[in-house]
Amino acid sequence: MSIKLFDTTLRDGTQREGVSLTTEDKIRIARELDALGLHYIEAGFPASNPKDLDFFEGFDDSELRNARLVAFTRARRPNGRAEDDPAVTLLASLSAPVACIVAKGWRLHVEKVLRTTPEENLESVRDTVAYLAAAGKEVIFDAEHFFDGFRDDPEYSLALLRAAAGAGATTLVLCDTNGGTLPTELKAVVARTVRELPEVEIGIHTHNDGGCGVANALAAVEAGATHVQGTINGVGERCGNCDLITTIANLQLKMGVKVLEDERLRRLTEVSNYVSELMNLTPDTHRPYVGRSAFAHKGGLHVDGISKDPATYEHVAPELVGNVRRTPVGELSGKNSIRTKAEELGLDAGDVTDVLAAIKRREYEGYHYEAADASLALLIGRTTGEDRPLFELETFRIITEKRAGGETTTEATIKLSVKGERVISTAEGNGPVNALDRALRQAIGPHYPELKEIHLSNYKVRILDEHRATAATTRVLIDSTDGKRVWGAVGVDENIIEASWQALVDGLEYGVNGKRG
Ligand SMILES: [Zn+2]
């Protein structure tokens, strides 16, 4: 059996409350999903969201090696024509080779929300699918509210699918949009649909409102669905979508359905953490398979059992998904993963014992390296004695002044030595980090002309309170770019300025030394 994985983290996933991704974040996530080996990446609804349009216009999808890029839209408006509907024609003009079209699969919605007739709804689907298929797109059809509609009027739900298939859609996706269907009912409906429409691929799109997002996707596969939609970590509207990470692990390790190469399966933990970092969400440490606690053994009996045979308390081996077994006494080392990472960064970590110890110490302090390649590379370099700092700091000072009724201004003064020369520099900025960044660039810029091309592209702050009773710690993640690549750097301290400074310096040092090779 071959199953296609369709990721909608960048469209449905961004509907999660509190999540906002920049275009740059979306590009990085798309690359990561492609490297993981997913088959489709749905990256947005360009007709409804200007940021999504920016993504589709700015991202060259020919760089994707595994995935096909998907743009999403709705079927054309009732009583119109597809070729006159900008939400439809826009998709034809984009380079993304796949169009995903959504339409209502429930008469309640057709009549009450769209305020049109069931027949016109079918016509709108035929017209839209045919138009985009004629424009050369692979068309995937999402039947919204399919299971609620099926309960109400199965013949209409099937007629909608036939309309889409007849007009050229090659995959028909059954959506449990409200997320409340339970696996037994869902499985029966999928099985019947697969029997009725044997000539097309049937897909599944589930939400987690009943806590069954993943279970429903798996039930659908058992019933014959061959295309599974979901998001990384299950992010999405309300209670979220089907979690693709858990689904992939279950399909491959429990159901014997090979969806990814084994070495890619081992990247699941890393990808899950990476997406959490970019979404600025604290990763849930208890996520199935990939959470930090997923293979943590604390109880004495458990630890004893594990030491005799890991199968006593583990449903699968943690390495299969890139996770590690942890016990309170002496964490097991991840030497291989450090070696792999060092190679990936073009570094020689030598005997990785020291590097591993340094990383563990820092992780305990709150550092996270999943989205901070620059800081990790520098940490390896500093541990193996191969670092090349850009300058030596003497002091810096920041003054922020607020005048009653007026603006707040910030000024930073920095004293340092660069290549044997002592420099004092002062700059203003719209905040402390910006002022510090400017003063630093002004001081060392003449010695490093490459700095002109390096810009900060993202600044994220998280307060960490989970691991310390005393004071809250601040973690800052700064992304820098030279227009071609993006790299992340991390800083941690009780003082937000100090945390920002660490990330700022790492970001610049990595950028400059990277350019010099
Ligand atoms: Zn959805």
C-alpha cells in the first residue's frame, strides 16, 4: 500500500490561536518538510491572505526535492464562472503545480451559509475543478463537512465527490471539519466511499475536537484511504488537526505502511521541535514519540526494567524516531547525533565527549539548539578550540529614556577591541537590541565588510519557567540572513539584554566566519 502524506501546517496549522509565521519562517518550514520527505506541502490560501501570496510569489518551488507545492482556494462563487473568479484564476497563475479546492459537502452549509441550491453547488465544483485541471494543475478536492453531510444525506455527499472526480480531480479528500466524528462511524463512511469511487484516490482530513484526530486518520487508512492530511504537532484551529508526526510513526512502525525512508523517520523529533520553535510555541514535552518525556523513565521499577530490556517499558525504540531514552540517573548520550550534526555543519567535533557535555549543560540552563544552528556550530567550535571571535568586548551600556508625553529613545555605547584596535561607538535604536546591534556594527563594520549583507530577520523571546523554581529565565532566538540563507542563534539569561546579546553576537560571528569559510 502506498500512502501520500499531505502537510497543511502552513495553511490549516497557522489557524491555531497565537500562531503567526513570517514569509521567511514559512520558507524554512517548507524546506524542512521537503527534507523530511513529505509528498505535498500546502502553503496557504493566497487569495485570502496577502502573506500567503507573498510566499507563493517569492518561493521557488523548483528547489523542492520530494514534495509538490500546493495552493489552496475555495470553489467559485455560486452562479458565477470560474474564469471570472479571482480566487480561482489566481491559482492558475502561480507556479505551484497542485491546486487544492474546497467546497461544502453538507446541505446545511450549502443552503444556510452559501445560500444556494445543492445543484448549483455541484456545478460550482465541476466548473472550478475543470478550469484548474485545464490550466495544467493536479487538482485535489477537499469535501468540507463530509462526515456531517454524509450522516444527513449520503447520496448528496457522494454526488459532490463524483462531480469533482468527473471534472478532473485525482484525489478526493473527506474532511471531518468539525472534528467530532468517532473512528467507528468514520471508518464505515470511508469504506463505503472507497467502494463507490474505486477509480480515484480517497484522502482524509481530520481535526482533533473529539481527541480522535490521529485515530480517525488511521481508521481511514484501514478503510482504504491512500492520502492523509495533517499538520506537524497537530497545530490548527480549535483543538488542532491530525498530528502528522504521530500519524507517520504509527503508520510506519505499527501498521507496516512505509511512508518515509527509515533515516528520514529518525528526523521526526528534530522536525517536530523545529516547527515548534519557529511557531514560538513551547514544545509539549509529553508528545507521543517525539516529546522530551516520551522515553523518560523515572520510576525505580521502570528504570530497573529498562536496564534489563528496554522493551519492558517502551512500545518502540526511541532511536527509530530520533528521540532518546532518558533516565534520571545519567542521561544516555547522543554522541552519534552530535557527530551527524557536526558533519552537517561542516565541522569536526573530534572526540565528542566534551561537546556533548557542553550541550547538556547548556540545555539544562535553557538553551535549545533545534532552531539555532549558528549557536550550535559556534559551541562546537568553542569546545574544540577552533572558534574565531570577531572582537573582544570591554563593556556596553544601554540607556533608555522616556519623557512624559514624548517618545522613548534608546542609546547604546559599546567599548571593544577588534583586531588589536580599541573602539568606542555609540548608536541610537528603536529599542535596546536594535541600538546594541547598530553600535556593534558601527564598531566592527570597518573590519568586516561582509556585515553589510547580514541582517536580523526575526527576534523571538520566550520566558522559561518550567525548569527553575528561583528566577524566570529568558530565551532569545535571533534569525539572521544574508538574503540567501537564514541561520538561527540562541541566548539564555535571566536578563533579556544579556540573552539578546549572546544571540546577536553568535548570529553575526557565524555569518561572517561562514562567508570567510
Ligand atoms: Zn481543516
